[in-house]
Amino acid sequence: MTHNPADDIPQAERRRIMADDRRAKATYHNFAQADADTELGGRYAKVQPTSVTGANPGSVYPKQPEGSPWRTDECPPEPPLGCNIDAVEPVGEVFEIEASKEEQSVEKD
């Protein structure tokens, strides 16, 4: 049987390493950003700046010109329907309907 040097690491040290890894939250996105930030030289020098998809939250779109139909939302606000669209009549066997009614009464209390 071969000896693995990783077996000699004490548990306290292993816990510290695991906590550091959790704090670092190393993801492929973080690695891509780090690679994009490094400056390579010689024949690997950047010709154009690197952009990482998803690096900034949300998308930034250019403003539409004045005459564009997509510059503003032309639709008026929608009036309420006048009924509760979330109200669903229970379906199923009789015992299932009774059980769901009991669950709803317990949740309301």
C-alpha cells in the first residue's frame, strides 16, 4: 500500500482549507474574469480587449433614436380583470379534496 501525503494533514488544517475554499467561491466565471484581466505579452498580447459574458449585472442596450417606435411603450396600463385568477377549484377524489381543504384551513390559522 502506498503512502499518501494528504493523509498526514491534520483535521483542523483540512477544515481551514475547506472554509477558505468556500469563502473564495471559485467558479468558472471567476476564472474567466481573472484570465481576462491578466496582461499577456509577446505573440499572446491582446489585440482587442476581452469581454466576459455576464461580467456586469443586466444588459446595457443603446438608447433608441427619437423617431423609433421602440423608444417608449405605447400600450396603456391593463385594467384589472375583476376576478381572482389564482382561485382554482380543487379536483380529484373526494378524500383528496377534503384533505386539501383541511390543509388550507390549517395554513390560514
